[in-house]
Amino acid sequence: MKLKSLLLMAFTASTIYASTIQVENAYARATPPSLPNSAAFMSVINNTDKDISIVSATSDASKVAELHTHDMKDGIMKMYQVPKIDIKANSSVTLKPGGFHVMLIGLKNKPLKEKMNVEINLKFSNGQIVKVFAPVKKVMAGMKMGNHGMMKKKEAMSCGAGKCGSK
Ligand SMILES: [Cu+2]
């Protein structure tokens, strides 16, 4: 009984918070069996009048979740970890293939298939933690992002983009 009311309190607290930060259209990239990592994308809306940042992420789907972005350098798209993702007051940021993403490193259940769900907790600079449910989807453009940093797995990447297995 006591546990129940505690849970209820926690739930109520997060419900109040939920109006200040919204996460929409979350999804995680489907992977071929050989690929140890995936990525999650979403829109994050900051309804507060203060600038905030996503400072870290965790996921039930992978051992580690990192905040990443992409950048063109010498004509090559590079992926690297960022300490935070800023969202201006009353503004939003979109995590998408080729840009910011939550990198899921060391998938616990491989491969990630459509109809699966990935749970991600986003931690914000104001102390809020937002739980996100990201359905697994095939992402064509995700192929590009996989190629750097993991050059060796080029073939596997094409699979992830749905081009593999066709006769
Ligand atoms: Cu990444």
C-alpha cells in the first residue's frame, strides 16, 4: 500500500513536469543482426521560458547511451559524442539521421526489429528526467550515419537500410 502511494506521488510529479518538456515522434533505428549499435531520434520541445539542455541519456536497450551529432569535415560526415544538446527557451530541437541522435551502444537485444520498443530516459540540465518510448523503425537515411566511425561494417550498414537480402 505504501509503495503504491509512493509510486503515485512519483507519477504525479512527473506529470506536472511533463508539460514543460515534450518529446514527440521518437523512434529507434532497426538494425541488422551483426550491428552492435543503433540510434534513436525524436523531437524535443522546451515549453519553458529558460534555455535547457539534454545532458545525458540512458536506455534499457543498450549498455550505454550517448548524445551524438554529425558534422561535415573535409567532405566526410563524422559522428562524435557531444556533452549536451541545447534547446532554447520556448523552442525545440529535432534529433534526426545525419544530425543529433541518442547513440545506443552495445545493444542488449540484437537485432532491433520493427514492432520492438526502446525505452530511453533523457536527463535535462534543469534536473528533469523524461521517459521516452521509441518504437523501432527502418531508417533509410540512417545508413549514412553508420558509415563513419564504423567503416568496417559497411555491408552491415546497407542491410540496416533495407537494401540487403534482395536477390
Ligand atoms: Cu552516433
